[in-house]
Amino acid sequence: MRILTAEQTREVDRRTIEDGVAGIALMENAAHRVAEELVREFAPLDTQNIVILCGKGNNGGDGLALARILREYNVHQLRVVLAADPGEYTGDAKTNLDRLKEAKIYPQRSIQEKLRERLAVTLVIDALLGTGVKGAPTGRVAELIRATREFPLAKIVAVDLPSGLGGDGDVVKADITVTFTTPKVEHYLAPGAAEHVGRLVVSGIGCPPWLIPGGLEVGEKDEFTPLFAPRKREGHKGDYGHILVVGGSPGKSGAATMTGLAALRMGAGLVTVTSREATAYAPELMTDSLEDFSLERKTVLAVGPGLGVNRELIAGLMEKSTVPMVIDADGVNSIAGTNFRGRGLATILTPHPGEMARLLGRPIGDALTDAREFATSRNVCLVLKGHRTLIAAPDGNIWINTSGTPGMATGGTGDILTGMIAGLLAQHPAQPLLAVRAAVWLHGRAGELGVEELTEQCLIATDLLKYLPRAIRELL
């Protein structure tokens, strides 16, 4: 599913209006979509006690249109609270304010003064601020955002975006967010998004699909199902790739071993690790010497786990290797500060934010911009790990991964991911980008399943391999 920035959203709306759909009609459609979601979740609406908080922009206009529509559902316990004096409303928001005849309007300074019966409120609709918020909310808007906490028993439904999300101040904590046309970047990447967006509902309001630009999408697990079709009956281990894990220097064999195990569990036919100690952990792994390993008949390289910084070795591999290469950990550190260029989707880098900063030679700024520019300028597939891992392709397209859990913030989970990516690449060399994205999603989903049983505190890296089969079955 495509995702839009605030600027792209405004452009899509502008072009839709140019194509003949009136702005007031888009606002009306948005209000109807919110009303429909309220009916699905909270019917019968005539038993609800509803407060709608309306800003003076288009988001507030949606809320004002919703107030009028709710009268058609016989909602009598309804209050509309304005974030500004009525005279400050302009454009389509003013039109909807003028149309609103029956619901009471409270423009006074303190919501608490007029809503002493707030304990009876069952639904709060947040229509204060939309996308493109800069800085912290101030004044009356900030007061109303804080006032949403005055209704601890009420459900909060945000229109388009929880107000304040993407800024640096107070934020509404929504149970449901109803957005329009596509999800927005803030729903996934804004600080605190996971805690404030709640359940995200995406509804159409009349913007033609052909006006929605590509370049940024959120991964959907159904896309990955074809990678897990039943194997042919006569298949053998040679059909599913031979991975070489280059890492595991003395004292760091565990990292390389975990990568090798993950590649096997992901379905690779054969895995060799450049650490003699690996077989002590898993007899299924073959071993070679880090000082004198062979690239012969290897179909994928996984480079870096437990390696130590070794610029000469990595430079040599990047020059000589003709097979896909997944570069992680010390492999990434070994190319930081160099002018390396990859081989497109055959070069996959998996840095965490600290390693990404070393690649950039500076702290990360805007993660989307940095990931896209790095992937395109260095001709690589970049997997920027984090709460929302970004997969940036060398053509500039980016996917946001939505699986994962804070329980995965423990040593070794990155090594597991490297092995999983390598394992899927070995089996699906003709679909490298899909294999990378699928591995990232499965990695996060296995973590989520593990946390359900083990808790966030008790999950360790190798537990992900225990829950990987369950994650794969969800794709089937």
C-alpha cells in the first residue's frame, strides 16, 4: 500500500480538485467515512455521548461536517468544541461551520468549565490538526489536546492523524485513526506513532488512484506468500543455495553461527561458516577457515557477523564476488568512509542507526531521505534497521516494514536477520527485493510471536528461529 507525505497529500488533493471534485465534497466524503467507522465500532450511535474537537483548518472542517452527519444518526448527546473563535474559520471549514445548525458550539477558553459532565462522555472525536504539523501545538489547540485526557473512559477517534503527531509537543492518544486515500508517513515513522495512532483505518474519499505517486509503500504480508509455495517433489539441497557466512573471528564465533543457523532455518540447502567452532553449536553447519575460505559453488555471501573490522577483506570480496552479498555489522563498518559502490539488488546492506551514521559520516537526519539517497547513490539495497525498518532499493523506492517489537532489542537479532535474508535470497535469486522484504517481515513477526509467550524481557535472538515457522505459516 502506498504512503504519502504531507506535501504529497496536499498535491493529490489539489489535483483531485482540479479534475472537478470540489474540496467541500472531499471534506463531506471524509466525514461520511468517519461516521461509517463509528457505526461499525460503536453502534447504536444514539446511545453515545460524543464530543468533537474541531480545529480551524481542513481537519476541523471534517469534524464539523461529521457533526452535521451524526444528526442523521439521531445522535442527540453531541457537543462541538472549537479551537478558535468562529470568525477565524475560513474556506470549506467555514462553510461547514455555517451549515451546522443544531449542535451546540463552545468556543470559550476552557473546555473543563462547560463540560463538567465529562465523565459521561463515551466518544471523543479528534479533528484538531491534520498532516504537516510543524513544531509543538500551542494555545487553544494544545489545551484541547491535553483535555482529551480528561475522558479516561471514552474512546478517542482521530480524523486523519492524532493531533500533534509529528510535532514535538502534546499528542492525542487515539484508539482508532481514520485516514483518507492512503496512510501517511507520520502513521508509521513519527515519534510515538505506535502508541498514539491506535488501529489505523484507510478510507477512500474520491481521489483517483492514478494521482497517487509511488516511491514509498508499507509492506503487506500477502505479497510474500508466493515465496513459500510447496517445493517440487524431486528437489534436493543443491536447489536451495549454498551460503557462505564470512565472520566469526576468534571470540566472536557466536554471531556467525547464529547467521548460519538462521540461513538454514530459513530454508537454505547448505551453509558454510568461516569458524571451526560453529559445528559445536550446530552440526548441520559446515565450516571453513576465515584465513583461507573458498568462494567456489557459493550462491550467496553473508559478510560481517563477528568479523571485526577488516577493510581489505571486504574490499576484496566486493571486487571478486559475483553472487549476492548481504553485508552486516563489521562488514558495514569495514566499508564506512570508503567510496564503495554496490551491484544493485545483489548488494544488501543491513546497518542499525549507529552503523548508518558511520556510512554517512554524520548523524542520520531524515531517515527516509538519507536511506533513499544512500541506496541510489551507492547502488545498493539498504535495510536500515529500527522500530520501523526501511528497505530502500537502488531505484529510490522505499518500503516500511511494520512487524517487530521492542523485545527484539537484544544482542544477536541483527545476525539472525542477516542469515534469514541470505537464506531467502539463496532460494529466490530471481526475486531479490521480495526476498529481502519478506525476510525482514518474518524476522519482526517471529519476534512478536516470541514476545507473546516469552515477554519482552525474556526474548533472546535464537528464540526468533523457534517462532519463525509460525510466522511463515501465517503467510500460507
